Amino acid sequence: MASASTTSSMQAEAFPDGTSEYKPLRASNKFDSKKPHISDQPMTLKNWPQHFNWLNTIIIIVIPFIGLISTYWVPANWKTVAFSIFYYFHCGLGITAGYHRLWAHSAYKGSLPLKIYLAAVGAGAVEGSIRWWSHGHRAHHRYTDTDKDPYSVRKGLMYSHIGWMIFNQNPKRKGRTDITDLNEDPVVVWQHKNYIKTFITMALIFPTVVCGLGWNDWLGGFIYAGILRIFFIQQATFCVNSLAHWLGEQPFDDRNSPRDHVITALVTLGEGYHNFHHEFPSDYRNAIQWYQYDPTKWCIWTWKQLGLAYDLKQFRQNEIEKGRLQQMQKKLDQKRATLDWGTPLEQLPVVSWDDFIAQSKEGKALIAIAGVIHDVSDFIKDHPGGKALISSAIGKDATAIFNGGVYNHSNAAHNLLSTMRVGVLRGGCEVEIWKRAQFENKDVSYVND
Amino acid sequence: MASASTTSSMQAEAFPDGTSEYKPLRASNKFDSKKPHISDQPMTLKNWPQHFNWLNTIIIIVIPFIGLISTYWVPANWKTVAFSIFYYFHCGLGITAGYHRLWAHSAYKGSLPLKIYLAAVGAGAVEGSIRWWSHGHRAHHRYTDTDKDPYSVRKGLMYSHIGWMIFNQNPKRKGRTDITDLNEDPVVVWQHKNYIKTFITMALIFPTVVCGLGWNDWLGGFIYAGILRIFFIQQATFCVNSLAHWLGEQPFDDRNSPRDHVITALVTLGEGYHNFHHEFPSDYRNAIQWYQYDPTKWCIWTWKQLGLAYDLKQFRQNEIEKGRLQQMQKKLDQKRATLDWGTPLEQLPVVSWDDFIAQSKEGKALIAIAGVIHDVSDFIKDHPGGKALISSAIGKDATAIFNGGVYNHSNAAHNLLSTMRVGVLRGGCEVEIWKRAQFENKDVSYVND
Ligand code: HEM
Ligand code: HEM
Ligand SMILES: [Fe+2]
Ligand SMILES: [Fe+2]
Ligand SMILES: [Fe+2]
Ligand SMILES: [Fe+2]
């Protein structure tokens, strides 16, 4: 493929694997790469202010806190509260359907109006630009749980929730990823270059103006539909990085931290089936059952019906079932290894038929079944089929009797039998009793009819 | 073992497998074995009365029906109703803890007083003598679901519930079993020989007298604590033969009909974990979890604490887990067979390294991984890691890149990959790109640090 090498060469300047270090498009955020980064130094009484990313701390913690306190003086207007909730869902969708599934994972394609809408309401959630967010998220998928994962849950639940933002991180630590596609998307580039304008407009001005012009609640609009709504969206969507890597089941793979849980789904507009998502990241769905809560999926599907979204990607059910099956198999194999399956055949002594007969005559309760000699002494009194039947097989090859001749023993009986192994018959599996009967020309029948 | 042959010879008169035909101890119930049995003839307008076992029909259906109607004239005294329920549980236990677990399955041993109590209250349930009941039940376990099973559910739910009793059965059809132990138990033999006296005393006279002498409700005692209580016990315990083979899960074996269900357990004093029970019949428990309903087990355990019962048999947890695991494995294997795992390697053409390179140069999107050639043409645009990365591996051996060199692909990715197989490399699995780099003495590195 000629075109392939062209595409990959576009990013190949930096690294042979087609990825590049994340380079901010706007600022020239310089720092001395010789000096060790602040995050690599222990926090002390003197240097602690340098450890904090103050801009993020103010946006994520200080402002919401002021907003919360000011509700004491700013009464809640029910129209403002209703609009806040309504707008909450739009901005939430901006993150889940826009930032996450559309841009970070290319799980579907969006028409220009849809992309503009998602870039706008996504900015209203105040979680950084699409470009920055998606780069970090791709690193999170590619390097999940490692040091290169920007919000690795292995560093603690709080770290993955907000710690990674409020403390300064070494920019060199974050894994590299390929964002060629995003750099080619004009909506992404525009939003990134004008991010500060965009987010102030969408997160603060727009809701204030709506509540102000609509029902003259300018201050309420600013506090409730602006600041507090931002706070709730942030905390909810951050749960995808924390809760979704901490709470729930792992039906597809348990080597890494992602988990499926309905609580996470309820909090995050459907991003709660995160074990599935890490396994099938470019699937436009997170929940694959119709009864599971995934409103983001429902919206994308609706946009498709309206002609606003297309090329919805979906892994084949066959691939999904294969993953689930392999994980179940793994669990089963782990369980199997903890159980006692009897002495392995290769560790048993090889015994001749005549020795077997001789030892049985000496009083040992030995029974040969399928070429293996079993010592049933301790079991005779417990045999569910009675003492007489099991005793009648001592010193004989009971392969046929045991397997239906007299009674077709259950799986459980076969398992139990294998724990009684004491030797392997030389010559292997032979139905001795039948051979003898034929030889002596007698009619010994163990069939029941 | 010398004693073994002695034990087995005691029953060996009849059949070489140590069992015997069920022979009534009392009557000499003769029938002409030459003439075909009535159950082998179709029911006609003329012969239908001969098809019915009238004694059983009267006991199981007619009398309860009369009892039900007579409640219209006999008012229910609350003391009588309370006593009926109390006595119901005793007689129910007679069947579950006595007839079933103690005598039919020897799941534990009982002291003489306990055995007398169980034989007495068991007779109060009016389900035949211990000897007759246990013989049939052992045949049911040994020949489950076959024609020799006296209450095979394969003949219909109603047949297994009561049909097998109200219609005459060919006595030759019922499977043979070993009841030597029962013939040696004086309580069993006495109860069998005096069965009619015992059951009339325990099922009718005793409850009537208690209610009569106790609170002067002679007629109510007869109808409620006698007839109607018998009816409810019968219907409840019959559910073990019907419902327990029809409703629920099969965690241990799905080749036969027994099933586990909490509803059956609630109805039958804990005999509802029937799939477990058929697999581990001589376990004194039916429910193995503490939170499952098995009052019969709780009673046996309590009797043990009181010194009335001993030698409680229990299969090792290891054996139980093995059974459960094998059934899960079976389910998984069935599921596995329905999925598409890609063309098997042995059906793929063998391709030389140079042909692979040549075809890739001609524009085919081929990637070699672990000695297998994959056609990724249709997947490039869908690749979650981006077009550039996957394209950069075309015409190369990407074993190392795919398995961690660039990105350690998930299980899901490996599964997907196997559906894209088109050929096997001659020479097998070779990390060509590394070999070439070494040969050309260039430093090609795909590691990320
Ligand atoms: C050699 C070791 C043996 C073991 C470990 C064994 C184990 C068992 C077990 C666990 C059961 C309970 C039902 C089941 O799980 O299928 C059972 C039932 C039975 N066994 Fe065996 N058995 C052995 C030998 C024999 C022999 C040699 C005979 C016959 C000659 C025999 C005849 C029966 C019969 C007839 C039953 C059915 C009893 C009933 O369900 O009422 N068994 N055995
Ligand atoms: C040859 C067939 C390939 C298949 C079928 C395939 C499949 C996939 C799949 C299903 C994923 C989603 C995550 C996962 O399941 O692990 C993925 C992610 C990824 N693949 Fe591939 N891949 C292929 C080749 C490559 C190659 C050759 C490279 C690198 C040169 C590559 C690099 C990546 C990266 C970096 C990711 C992570 C992207 C992210 O999570 O953001 N893949 N691939
Ligand atoms: Fe994640
Ligand atoms: Fe994701
Ligand atoms: Fe049964
Ligand atoms: Fe049973």
C-alpha cells in the first residue's frame, strides 16, 4: 500500500512507530529538560506550592467551593435548576459522545453541525480541549495501568479521579500516541486554538445569559447553571477514570483494572461498562445489552437516524462472545488448578495383571478400571450403590461394570475414582473379565436385561 | 477381601450383579407371567378399570377429595389447624430425613429411637413402607430417566408426580436394586410387615385422638389433621419426583433430568437441590450453601448434636467443585463450538517469505504475525490504534510490534487477528524484522523508551 507509508510518514519525524510527543499548539510552555521535574522530587514544606497545578486546582476545587458557599445567599430558582439539569446532560454528552467516543476513539463519524455542537457543549464541561483530552485518553488506553497512563488507578483512586490534574505532572511521563487524525480535523484544531474563549462562553456566559434573558436570574444562572453544573459534570465524568477502574466485574479481561458496573454507568451517562470498553474501544456502544443504561449510545443511534452521525463502528458479536468465553475459561482454569484431581497417571507405579490379582487375594481392596488400579478400601462402606456391589468387583477389571454394565456412574463417581488411583496396569486398558469369560467359554453377563 | 464375596453371595442367588427382583414380603401377589401385563395393552372402553390401581387411586385422590368437600360441614378449629401443620412437618421429615436420606441412601446412621420415630411419622405420610419406597427410589437413581426408572419424568410430568401410582405398572419393568441392608434392618422389616396397622394408626387414629382428647375436636382432627394433612404431604413430597426433575438449573450434570430450584426446596422440606442430590446421593445434605433452604439437613445435624444420629456422610468439597467445574467447562465448550475462530492453521496455504514480500509490494495489505500471514485490508480504516500504525506494519513481520513492541494488544485484538488469517509462513514463526536489522547492522528499535 503506497498511501500507507505516506500517511505514517506524516508523524514519523519524531518516532519510528508513527507517534509523537504531545506538543501544545498554542503556548511555548518551556521548561529546562536538564533539571529534574518537580513531580520527581518529594513534597516538602518549602516546595509544596510548586507541586500544585494551581490553574487546575482553582477550576476543579476552589471555584466550585466558592459557588457552593454562595448558594447560601443566591436562592435557587426552579427554572434555573431545571435548565442546569438540562444543560448538564448536553455538556455531559459533549464529553461522552463527543470528546470520548467520537474524537478519542473514532467510534463513529459526525457531520459538521454535530461536531460543532459537540465541540461547543464539550467545552462547556471545562475538561480541556478535545485535542489535549483525546491525546491523554489514547495514552490511557494504550498504556493502561502503567506509569505512562496519565490517570493510572494503580497510583490510587483519588489520583485517578482528580490527583493527576491538581498536581503537576512530568509532561515527559505521559505515553506518546498518534493524533494525526485530530490534527487534521478543523473543528478540533479551531476549538483547541480558541479553547479559553470557547469554554468561558459555553460554560459561564451562555448559561448566565439564558437564565438572565429568560427569567431574569442572572446571578442564579451564573452560580447554578454555570459554576455548580460544571462541578457536577466534572465529578461525574472523572468517575470514568476512577470508579470505572475500581468497582465491578471483569467479564472480558482481568489483567488490567477496567471494570463493568451499573453504578458507574448511571453516574457517567453510560460509560460504566468499562471492561468492555477497554477491550473494544472503538465500538460506539459501551453497554451491549438493550436493558443496560447507555444514553450516550442511544443519542448516537438517534443522530444516525437523523443523518447527523454515520459509520457507527461495532465489533461483531462473535468477537465479543469469544472474549467473554476466554475470560470464563481463564477463571475455570484457575479454579481447576486449586482442586485435587488425583495422582497423575505418569507418577503411578506400573503393575502387572498377575501382581494385581495376587495383591487382591492378599486382602487389598483393589479394582482395575480403564487400565488403572484403584484402592477402594476406605470407600466400600460409603459406596452409594451398597457394599455388596463394589466388593464384588475387587480383584477384577470393572471397566464395563462401572461404565454401564451394572451402573453407568456419574461424573462425580469418575472424579472420586481418580482420587483412589494407586497403579497403572501393564498392557493398559483391557476388559479382563470379558477376555477370561470368552477363554473359559462361560457366559458371564453383566448386562441387565 | 474374603468377606466381600460372602456379602455379595447373600444376594447373588438371583443375579450375578448382587441385586434381586423386588419380592413383596407379605402377600404372594401372583400373576400369570405368560400373559402380557395390562400396562402393555392400550386402554380401551372395556379394559380401562383394569388399568387403574384402585387402592392407590382411592388413597391419593378419592379420599382427599371427600375430605376437601367435607370441610364445608366441618368447621376448622384453630388448634386443629395448628396441630395439622405441626404434624405435617413431622410426617414430612419421616419421608425426607427417614425414608429418603436415612434408608434409601444411607446418608447417615440413626439410633434406634430415632429410627422408630422416623418409621412411625414416615408411615403417617401414607407413601408405602420404607422397604417398598426405598427399593423404588434406588431404582429411580440407578436407572434415572430410563424405562426402568419407576417415576421417569420422560413419561411426562404428571406421570412422574402421581401417574406411576394410580395406573397399574408391570412389576417386571422396575429396575432391580440391592436392598440387603434394608432386609437386615429390624425397624424396616417390622414396619413393612405391619405396614397397614402402622399407617392407619399414625396417619388417622393418632391425629384424631390428639385433637379429640386435646380439645374435643374428633371429627376436625380426622378431616384436617388426618385426611387433608396426608393429602398435602403427599403432593409436596411427590414434587421431588416431578418438579425436581423439571424446574431449575443443572449445575453438576445436564445429561439427565434432575434440577436445582429453590421453589422445589421450599415445597419439599429442602429436597429441591436435586441435581446435586443425584450426583452425590449419599450426602446427608441437599443444599450445600448455608443460606439455602434445607430443614431436613438442619434436623439431621441437630440430631447428631443430640447423639441420635451419627456417621453423617458428606462428599468432599473438592469433589463437589470438580463436578461443578466440569459442567461449566461443558457449557463453555458447547458455546465455543458455535463461534468463528478463524480458518484453522492446517487449512491455510503455506507461503514463502519472499512471496509474502512480493504480494505486499503488489498492494495487498498483508502483515505477518507469529508465523501467520494476515490480510488486514478491510480493517485498516477501523483500527482503534489509527491507520498510520497498522499501515506501517504491512509487508513486515509484526510479531514483536503487535505483542508489546508498540502496543500489547488485548485478547480481543488477538481474536480479531485470527479471523484475518490467509496463509502460513514457510519456516514458521520468525521475527523477520529483527533478523534483518541485525543482518544489515542497523538499529531498528520498536521499544518505547
Ligand atoms: C470402584 C469404585 C467405585 C466408586 C468410586 C463408585 C462410586 C459410586 C458413586 C459416587 C455412586 C453414586 C451415584 C453416582 O455418582 O453415579 C455410585 C452408585 C452406584 N454404584 Fe458405584 N462405585 C464404584 C464401584 C461400583 C461397582 C464395582 C459397582 C457394581 C458392581 C457399582 C454399582 C453402583 C450402583 C448400582 C450405584 C447406584 C446406586 C443408587 O443410585 O442407588 N459401583 N457409585
Ligand atoms: C495486524 C492487525 C492488527 C489488529 C487486528 C489490531 C487490532 C487492534 C485492536 C482491536 C485495538 C483496540 C485495543 C485492543 O483491543 O487492545 C488496537 C489498538 C491499538 N493498536 Fe492495533 N491492531 C493491529 C495491528 C497493529 C499494529 C501493526 C500496530 C503498531 C504498529 C498497532 C498499534 C495499536 C495501538 C498503539 C493501539 C492502541 C490504541 C488506543 O488504545 O488508543 N496495531 N489494535
Ligand atoms: Fe479507562
Ligand atoms: Fe475510552
Ligand atoms: Fe430424582
Ligand atoms: Fe434420592
